[in-house]
Amino acid sequence: MSSTLTLSQALFPNRTVARDIFLVAGASLLVAALAQVSIPLPFTPVPITGQTLGVLLMGIVLGSRRAAIAMALYLLEGAIGLPFFAEGRSGLGGPTTGYLLAFPLAAFFTGWLAERGWDRKPLTAALAMLIGSLVIFGLGAAWLSIYVGGLQKAFTLGVLPFLPGDLIKTTIASGVLPLTWKLLGKRSHQD
């Protein structure tokens, strides 16, 4: 299967190392900003945040490698003490670490699918984002289960409350992405 342009490649066709560094650093900072859009829920240690939307969109916009590197940079920034995680937190360890550790992997998978044109149509764009969400929920709930007493409780506290919001975010993004490609006129351009 051949690789197609990602949105960042279509917008910035002259690829340079400096541009890649700028895009990767910018993506990590965007996710850090979206992490501050945080709503704590009284019944779970996992807040509602804008992080996951940022992770999945960066995967689609940047492609697999650059998005995974951007999310690894984001984790490093938070791990060394910058207040980049939800609610201005930093450091790894604790009940939400599994979600954070899933970000590079989820960004890679959504980016890989975007590189194969999945972001060009609403249904496949939605599927790409749902696959990325499954990665985040799967690793996040597995880690959370250590803190809450098992997988069933982790699913109840760390997945179910977030499904409606993820569905809304996915629906909006999966409509905007194909429209963006249509406006760019790059629907089928190959590398």
C-alpha cells in the first residue's frame, strides 16, 4: 500500500529538518495546552481533557513518525517536571500514566492510517480516530486497573464515562478532515 501526503506535508511541501523540529515541538506544545482543558470527575481519577483529541489529530496531521516523536517529546516534557499534563501536573506514575504512555502509540497508528488516505473520507477518518482511541483506552484502563481493583472497575471508571465525548470529538474531526483535504485540492496526491 502506497503512502499519501499527510496534511502537514500538503501544507508545508518543502520538508526540512528545521520544519520537522518546529512541527514536532509545536505538536507537543499543542497537546500540553489541550491538557489544560480539563474537567475533573468526582468518581474517577481520570479527568476529561482535550489531550486525546490533540494526540489523534496530530497523528493524522503529522503522520506516524513525526506524531509519535511529538508525543514522546510531550511525555518527556511532563516527566521532567513541566506542568504539561492535565490540571498542570507533571511526572509519570499514578493512575493516569497508562493513558499518557499510550499517546505515542496512538499517534503512530492514526498517522500510519492517514498516510494511507484514511483521513480523506469521513468514515475512514472516524475509524482511524476510533482505533487511536482504543489504543489509549486499552493501555489506560490496563494501567488504571492496578489502582482501582481490576479491569472491570477500570473500564467503568476510565473508559465508559469518556465514550460520549470521544464520539463527539471523532464526529467533528472526521467531518473537518475530509473538508480540509477538499479545500486543499490534494485528495489523491502521492509521495
